[in-house]
Amino acid sequence: MEFDVLIVGAGPSGLSAACRLMQQANEAEQELSVCVVEKGSEVGAHILSGAVFEPRALQELFPDWEERGAPLTTPATRDEVYLLKDAEKAQKLPNALVPKSMHNTGGDITRYVISAGNLCRWLAEQAESLGVEIFPGFAAQDVIIEEEKVRGIIIGDMGVAADGTPKDGYMPGMELRAKYTLFSEGSRGHLGKRLISEFDLDAGRDPQHYGIGLKELWDVPAEKHEPGLVLHGSGWPLDSNTHGGWFLYHAENQQVVVGLIMDLSYQNPWLSPFDEFQRMKHHPVIRQHLESGTRVAYGARAITKGGYNCLPKMTFPGGLLIGCNAGTLNFSKIKGLHTAMKSGLVAAESVFEAINAGDEGGQELSSFTEKWEKSWAHAELKESASFGPAIHKYGTVVGGAYNFADQLLGGKLPTLHDTTTDHGALKPADQFDKIDYPKPDGKLSFDKPSSVFLSNTNHEEDQPCHLRLKDPELPIRDNLPKYAEPAQRYCPAGVYEVVEDDEGNPKFQINFQNCVHCKTCDIKDPAQNITWVAPEGGGGPNYPNM
């Protein structure tokens, strides 16, 4: 199948690009075929974000978004920031000491507590009404590269058994070709990863940095609910060498979202982000919002958080990397939806400009780089270039102070860099004490199996495993003695286990059916032995309104 523009991933950046492309085509009364493919079973099924949303890009895309019924119904009304000192104590930070980038109330822009998944569902409705074709349940498996130009993608086969043979209902994959292909797969997209390597897009950049974001959705009693209340914090339970922070937002419909973002630059292989999150909820500052409530959803997703210093070149012959696939998130704001959407708008304008001028595709769109570097989103990222490196170098408190001073001085402090990869930061297990995490109480804290159940994750069991090991012997031979095989702990879904075989020897087991597509294993494995590839389309989590 051939299209003018092909978009991989129905997230905020991809859908924004699709809408803007068709707006321009309709205004110019020009025929334009735009296709979006999405590996989730429906648009929004794989979308997970905090999220406090800044509607700046949305306002540019649809100035009448309110009349159109965009799902922005809960304005942020009150901000609180805490430093958790230990399991019981906390210090609330005065507003004057909170960096301006973390303020969510006041100023010229009203911010909203939203479901990013529902925003994407709404954007998909707008896109389809404009004439965009959207195909959910189809996973892009590979890139078509001919004569050093991207010409489209290959959709994975459907109905393949674990041994590689066709099953009943087998449907071969197909080629989708386009003049230009936009890759908006989200953080650590598997095709984006290949394109960065193939076209050397990260040359001269710092290594990309990631976090893992874990999130739950709770129904709470009416008397505990304050729509628009926004809480952020750092400190306990993470130690001084482990960076990250938590969030708790009061959303609509008597719901509270709570989550932990933990940098994947951590050193201790005994750490389990999932278990850190579970015990975090017992702190009195957080517990008071969740007690008497019911947990209704769980999910996890990697976050591309390196920022300006790590942002790869976003253009290559025949296409663009946009949104979190490139790394446009502004971590100093703990926000990425608005910048992802803006990258999609800029991409759409550059692509349409080329096609409207008679371009037959396959070119490198230098106009995108010019437009992107003049945008407010690029300026935001540049202003906060030192944010992540300062925290990695000096710790949360001192690094936070550096960033606070840098913002006060208008970015005049020296720009910092972090050139250690996240997987390279891990140290041997014998340098740390094993962590004995408390057992979940089933009220505030829970185990992985019950959590994965709430993510509605499903994969057809009889299909090839989508978590590929370059060396199948390495986990037991190398990672187990040196790092106590950290995949057992960094995975938030219980995918990886070390079990005993029939002879009592350790065996590395992959429960790929549990995979929530967070990509943490692809990032954090110390030997970079695990490669995440797309499973059969429609597999993975089915988040309701995350």
C-alpha cells in the first residue's frame, strides 16, 4: 500500500502531525493520503503519562479545542512540592524555592490534569474526521531502506506460532510505502533505535538517558477528592545515589493518579523500581490521599529524559523522528506532551511544504531543522539543558539547587553533561547489600501479578518471543554472578525470572506474556543483550484512561 505520508505510532506527536497535515491539505484543496499505524489494540491502549498538560501546542492545532470537546476538564488548582526525608517525615517546600519550570498554577497558561490516553483517542477522532486513515492493531516490524533512503515500513506477520510456522488464520505482513515516514513510537521505539544507529543520528550528542515511570489510577471517596490538586516530591524511598521523584494528581471523576519516576542511571542492581513505588505509597504524605480508595489501573513506561544535550538529529532521507522517539520531553517541567505535539506540528508543516512543492519523497528535510530550532519547544529544551546532568552529578537536592539558580540567572551557569550510559552506570551486586523489600499489604501496596492483571496486558501465548537475547547464555553466565541478574528486578511486570531447571541449575525464563512494553529491559540490561521488537499487533497492555 502506498501513501503520501506514513506515521508510525498513534501518540500525541504522530496524531498531531496527522491532523496538521490534513488541515493544510484541506486548506490548499489538495489530495493527500495520510496513514497512521498503531501497534496497540486501539488508539490509547499503550499510552501512559502523568499527566499535567500544558495545552500550548493543542491551542495552535485546534484553537476551538474546548468547543470540540477535548478531554481537558480539570484545571490544576493547587501545587505542593515535598521532600520526603524518611518513611514518616517530610518537608513541604515554600513556593518561592520551587523552580519556575515546576509551577503548574498561575501565569498565562492554564494547565490541566488529564488522561493522555483519552487525549490521544480524541485526537484520533479529529484526525479521522479530517480524512486520516488510522490502523490500530498493526505493528511496524521493520523499516524499508532503499538506496540509503527510508521508503516506508513492513507490518509484522499475524498468526505465527512460537516455532515460526503459520497457524490457522495466518496473515502475512505487508509493505506500507510513503514519500515520507514519521516515526512517533514513543520512548525507545525499536525502529527509532535502528534509525539512530543506521543514520548515525546521535553523533556528537550525549548518550540518551531514560527513566522508568510507574503509575496507578485510584478511585477515592468524594470527601478525599480535590480536583486539580497537584503534588510532586522526591527523596525517600530512593537513596542519595538514586534519582527520581513522585507525582500525585487529583483528576476528574473522583480519581487520583499516583506514580514514581526513577532514573535508569541507578547503580545498585538490587534495586526494584516496582517495589520502591509500592513502599513509597505508605508515606503519610501520599497515604492520606489513597486510604479508603481502590486501585483500578496500573502501568509502566520508559521515559526519554536526556533533554537538549541528548536530542539526536531528527531528520534523515525519507523521514523524521518526532516526539519521545527522539526525546523532546522537557524533564525540568516533568512534561512532554506539549513538546511532542509541537514536534509533530513542525514535522507536518515541513512535510506538506515539500510535497506541495512537487517533492516525490526520499529527501532529507532540512527545513524541519530550521523550523524546529526556531520553535518555543526547542527553546524550552535548550533552557533546561543542564537539568538532568546536574541531578545526576550532584544529587537531587544539590542538583536541584543548581537548576534553580540556573533558571534564576536565565541559563547563564555552565552547561553540564552526563556521558555515562544508563546501562553502564550499574555496578556489581557485591558492592551493595541486598534489599529486603516489605511484603505488600494488599491495601496500599501490591505484588507484580495483581498489578499486571490491572494493566489488561495480553499476548497470544503461541507466538515468537518478542524479547530477543543476542546471547541466550549470557544472563546466567555473566549477569547472574556479577549483577545478581537485575532483569528480575528492573522489569516492572515480572517478565524475567531465574528459576531452576530439572537438574537444579539456574535457568533464565522469559514470561513475555506479561510484557507491558515499557522498554526498560532494552535500556538497562548491563550487557545490552536484550532487544525489544514488536510482538504481534494488538498485543500488550490495554490501558483504559492512563
